[in-house]
Amino acid sequence: MRDPLQAVGHAGAGHPADVVLHLCGDFAKQQIYTQLIKSLAGQGVRQVVYAAVRTLEEAAWTSPELVGVRCHLRHILSRRHRVCFRAKVRRVARDVPSQVDLASVRLTHAHFLYSDGAVALALKQRYGLPYLVAVRNTDINAFMRYRPDLCRVRDAILSEAAGVVFLSYAYRHLLVQRLDSALRLQVEAKTTVIPNGVREEWLIPVPRLAGRPGRELGLLYVGDFSRNKNVPGFLEAASMLARTRSVKVTLVGGGGDGSAQVERLLASGAYPFATHVDRVDDATVLREIYREHDIFVMVSMFETFGVAYIEALSQGLPIVHSRGQGVDGYFAPASVAEPADPRDPADIAAKIAAVADRLPAIREECIREAARFDWSRIATSYAELYASVAPKTGFER
């Protein structure tokens, strides 16, 4: 396939044509965007990043990995813009042309349906720039739930988009079922499911794949302790299992609005099998922690994707995840993953037990499944998606 962003001339003196403009308000907070943009750049895709942010710290953020990619992090928002959605969109849409040569842009990639998508829609209406839009957790579980006044904006964004990207099959189902029938058919025809990936250091060969016969069942959670992550539900499920078998639980991480509750539960003595380890940023150390356990459990109430699931698989650990969230739909039933009801500790316990019964036979399969989430493969999927809208955007293949 020819590079879908191969320049065929110049949009202006000194400015290469056919650039993808990434609109991503969360750019400075999440490494997934850096990894995607880096991988796309490695495939020859020309890109520019724009993010409107609320703090000077975010505006000053840089990444040494994004060589040759111009990033505009603009401190033009305040706390009031969390509520004043339309004022925020107007401000950002006015600022983008002051920073980005829109004459060189042929496609906008909006990384959130509402906040970035509304800006992409405004740019299309004013400058004729087509766009793709992604749908994430905040879109489904915050905007759609608490901002019904923006449903017409949402529908306009979806209707005008050249393509709609979901990180999971579960979120595609959740959004599409809420649309009226005419828009549902229109959106279904242009949806694509593309997951997040894991950094390359997680896909190196794993030395230990043997089971741990005769020892306790090692259960692991890695992440923050926000209420959404449902750590108490996991602890209760582990407690049910501990009545009939030896269990060891390790919680790696902390912080978040449920941290105090988790700390109280651990201090109460009700979960003597559980150990808390502070956040680990060193990937080498974290990989070793994964390999010392048997099953990864993260039963969030809401989850856009959950890259920790893939990190666990890459180290030979099967996963228990939330039904209807995150990675649900990516794996065959009764394989390396089990979906559980995050509101039902008994179901979580049952699914952990079901996975445990398949150990250690599925460890190699876990690693093979993780390889599907290599960023280079995911970047190829995006490049092909960009190419697929070429007739509508002016790209040449």
C-alpha cells in the first residue's frame, strides 16, 4: 500500500501537503497517544498534534519520542470550560488555525467524540476538513450520561465524520444502541474497532511460563484505586475464593478517589492474603511482578480499553475483566480471558476459578494473544483507515 499521506505537492511555500491533524485534549496525560503517533510516524505518516489544556504543566510537556512531529499544547482553557462546553469549543476552534497550517491538513483525527469531535466538526464546517472521530470512556459514561443537552452536537459529529473509531466492541455496542435508527445505520456503516497497544518492551520473550504447583493462587491488580476500578469488589471476590483455596493478592498502585477506602479495608485485617505495593514505573520491575503471579484481575465499572490487560497477557497471565467494558469481545470464550459482572463479587470469584482451572496450559496462548496489540500493527490499521477515506479527503494512494 502506498503511504496514504504521501505528499503530492505543496499547500504553501515550505509546507508539505497531506498532514494528519491530531486533536487530543488528553495528549499530555496519556502515553498511548505518544505511542500511536510515534508508530504512525515510523510508517511515514505526516502529523501535527494540537491540544488545548488547562495547566501550565501540561502546556510545557514534551516527549523525546516524537521526533519530527510538531506538537501545539495550548494553555487556553480554565476550570470553567469543564462546564461551558460550547464556549470551550469556540475558543479552541478559533485557536487551532493560529497554530496549525490548515492548508497542509487533509484529515483531522479527533481522539474524543465530544470535546475533540466538536472542534473537528467546526473545522470541517469552516474549512472543509474531513475528520475521523474516536469514542472513549468519557464520551460514553460522562457526556452521554450527564450532558443530554449535547445529544444534537453528538449526532452532528457522528453524522459528519468520515469514520468513527472504537477502542472496543463493547463501546461500539453501547453507543450505537443509543442512536435513533437512521443515524444508527449511518454510523454502523463507517465504524472501525482498533485497540490500543502495548510498548515494545512488553513483547520481548518471557522466560518463565511454568505454573506454580502446590503454591497459592497468585492474583494481581495494577492501577489506581479510584472507585471506578472496583478494588473492593476484587478483594471481596478473593475472600470468597480464600475460603476453599490458598490465595495471594497483590495490589500495585494507589491514588484515586477510592484510595482511602482500599487502605481501610487492607488495614482492617479482613483480607490477610492481600499485599499493597506502591506504584511501579520501571517496566522491568513491573514485568517481574506480573511473572510472579498467575491471573490478572481488573473488574472496573467502566473501561475504555485497559492496556494493563494486554501487559498481563504479554507476561503469560490470563485475565478476568469486566463484562461489557474494555477488552470484552477481543477474546474467544473460555480462552485466555473471562468476563465478569463487576457488581457481583460472586461472579468475579467464579470467573477467577474458571481461569485457574485452565492454568498453566494457556500461558503460551496468552503471549500469542498479546502480540496482536503491537503498536506497529495498530498503526498499520490506522494508516489503512486513513487510506480508505482517501477518495473523500483528497489523499492519493
